Amino acid sequence: MVEYKDILSAQRRLIDQVRQTPVLPVDLPGDEPRGPIWLKCENFQRTGAFKFRGAFNAISRLSDEEKQRGVLTYSSGNHAQAVALAGGLLKVETTIVMPGNAPEIKRRATEEYGGRVVEYNPEKITREELAAELQVKGGQTLIPPYDHPHIVAGQGTAALEMTEQCDPPDYLLTPCGGGGLLSGSAIAAKAVNPHCRVIGVEPELADDATRSFYSGKLHTVHNPPTIADGARTPSLGKVTFPLVRKYVDQMVTVSEDEIIAAVRFLFFQAKLVVEPSGALGMAALLGGAVSVTGRVGVIISGGNIDGDTMIEILS
């Protein structure tokens, strides 16, 4: 199990590597009285998403022999970029399994950071199966996108950093894909403020974590057709599932229309470029899936959205 001390250790390791991303206030439409709402803008993080925190923390802890063998991972984009950049900084070769339908901006950036991309068709093989085949042949160390204790600890530094930049929130809304950011953030937020209620948000079309949370049994969803590509993970993991069950207070889902509306709101009202996965927390507030009064923190997990998708959303 990941503990608060692991997040503190990750924060020390990352102090000269990550950007301290801004925390910005935002006002919701309407006259309903609310407490302050703060956005933790990880769209300004290196590689454009929170994923760099976990990737660098995990790869930097490998032994020299493991680093020499290289690193292998699978990702639709944000973790791919993070692993590629972290590997370049640490002089570790990286191989990334990416779906053929991954956003072009994310694939191109992954290659520009130095990662070797291996494309696959998600209708014919899972990324885990292909990664396992490649690992047998190449002997690389697998650094999965979320189901790894050092990944979880690294991601938790985003929420920890937020509590140091503003008053610790009474509520923390966090996007959920595989649960790495959500579980790490929940551990950090509750260590600082034990009364903080942590709420995970995922798309209705990719509601495996919500069903798992409330049933106590791990549910999966295959290649969900949500615009929030960062939340297309099949399920929570062996590491993240028990952490989410232990530290998270509530899970909610939002529709595709609500996700799109949140991206538009953040662009026009907050002047932020946010990818659909990164806007899940704001979608829950705007759409009414979550109605709270008090200090509210919302983690904006990333801003890697290609131009065609953004044009379609804004128009």
C-alpha cells in the first residue's frame, strides 16, 4: 500500500524536475452561494499533464542494471510522453505501446521526446498483451501508466503541492482513469486535511471505476468510446483499486455533453486549454453531478488536445 510518506519522498525526488503548476480561482455561473473553487492546473506541467510526476519518480528509482535494459510502457498518450521525457532526462531508452487511434499530438510529442512508439489495434490485441510480448523479447522494465506504487506516489504530489499553495480543500475533485492520480491525490489530501472529501470523476461511457467502487468488485470496460481518451483505461489496478476504496469518498460519472461543455467553459471563461480527460472534475461541478459548499479543489489533469478536436468542441 502507498502511504503519505511515499508521496513526501516522491516530492523530494521531484523538487528540481517538475513545475510547480499554478492554482487558479474560478467562478461558476449562477447566483448559488459557494465557497472558493481552485483549479490545480497540471495542464501547465512538463509534457502538458500530471503524468510526468509519476513517470520520473518511478524511472529514477530503478537500479543501474534496470536502467541499462530500458523501460517499456503502454499509454494512449500522456503517460507515453512522460515516460519518454523522463527516460531522456535519465538516459534510459524507452519503448511505448500506443493505440493507433491515439491523438496525433500525443504520439508526435512522444516521439519528439525520444520514445520508440509501437502501434497496435485495440480491436485485435490489448496493450498489456503486446507489452508482455515485447518485454519477453527485449527484457525491459515495465512501468505501467497507473498500477505501480511509485507512479501513485508521484501523482499524489500534485494534490500535496496544491495544499501548500492554498487553504487545504474541503472537497477535492479528481479525474479517474486507472486511479493513479485519484488514489495518490486522496492519500495526500486526507493526510493534510482528514476531513477532506475526495470525489473521483469519470465518463459515463467508461464507468468501470464507479461500478467497482460501489460494488467492491473490480469491473472492466473494453475500449470505451469516450472523448476523454485519458480515461479509456479498462479498469482500476491491483494497486489502485484498494487505495481508491480506502481513501476516496465518492465516485460520480459525467456525460459526453457535460465533458464537452466543461472544456468549452474552461477555454472561454477560465482561458485554459484543457483536454477532455482533464476537464472531468469541472464537468461534475457544471453538470450537477457534484453539488458542494466549502473550499473546493479541482485537479485539471492535462491539456494535450489536438487542434481538430478542440475546433470541433469549440464550434
